[in-house]
Amino acid sequence: MTGDHDHDWEEDKKLVERFEDSLKSNLDLYFEEEELEDIIRFYFDQQKFLKALRASEYALEKFPFSVEIRLQKAQCLIFNDELEEGLGILEHLNNLSPNNEDIVLALANAQILAGNLQEGIDLLENYLPMAEDKAEVFYSLGNLYRAKGDNGKASFYFKEAVKNRINHEDALFQLAMITEEEGSFDEILDFYQEFIDQDPYSAGAWYNLGVVYNRLGDLRKLFGPTSMHF
């Protein structure tokens, strides 16, 4: 789900309660566009996807031209197993706003579920030079290649994501999973060590380095002189 996730949870909960009370009482209370986006996001984050979808439909009655709410509706449809309709909305939005990063990422991720892996890859590779959040584009490319069964290219793009955002926990996790599957421990040890040298307090890098050393049965090095960084 797109948008700013720094909202205060309690405030959003009160907003959602006011929204639900208005529906139960059949009151047509006014909600700002951003408030409705927050309500949809709240349901989505709580994995209440059907409620999120209904809220997005309500919101579009009030703000029919909102790109953000249409994007949210598309994502809600996909998580309610209505992939074809959700994908259609995303493709339409991408035609209207071809350089909208949230739409591009959502469309590429939806292509994984649709099985259109090469379409998602082509979309992101063409968009990459314009991307503001290159780490997230690299990460999504990694997921597409992972779904395609190409762990070599997936690993490359996950590493690029980490290079652009050293604490990209999801990319670090995926790298650990590929390492576990393929036994490419030496290569990944060097990679994590490079980032620990840059950022000694990177919890993700330390954790994954520990996982690798544990698999190798060599915890002595991990808890040697460098352990002062904890």
C-alpha cells in the first residue's frame, strides 16, 4: 500500500471509528480526501482487505478523479483475489501517469501475481533511470527475477537495493534466503562485511552475517574483536 506510514495509529483508529459510526448511522459526514486515504490504508495495514475495498469505493464516490484512491482500490481488488480488475485499473493509471513511481511499482508487483514476469521486468528496467527511490525499484526487480527462478539476477538486484539503502531489511532477508538455498556463503560474507564496515550499527547486516556464520559453524569470528560494534 502506498503513502506515508508515519501516521499516529491511535489517531487513525479514531478516524476509522468516526467513519464506521457515520456509515452505521447513515450520516453523510464529510471526510477530506487524505482522511479517506488514511482510512483505506488503515484497513489495508490491518489486512482487512474487504473493508479497505469498500472504503475505497466509498471514497471514489466522493473523489472520483483521485489517482491515489484509484491506486488504493486497485491494490485492494488484487488482495481480494480480483486480480484482473485490479490489474486493469493499474494499467489504465499507468497510461494516464506513466512516471508515477507508486503506480509503476504497484503494476510491476501485480505482474508477479499475474504471471507476467517479463512485462514487470521490462516496465521497471525502462523506468529505472527516472526512479527517485531506486532501492525499491531494484528490490522489485529482484522479486521478479526470483519469481522467474533466476537467483543470479535476483541476487544482483537485491544487492543493488542494499547498496542504495543499506538497511533495506527486505532485500537483506531475500539475500539470506538465496544464500541458504544456493550455499553461496563466501560471496555473501564479503558483501555483508563491506556494509558493516560502512555502517557498524546495521542490524540487518549483522543479523544476516550471523546467519551465514552460523550455517558455516564459525561463530568465533562473528564474536571476535568486531563484536564491540554491538
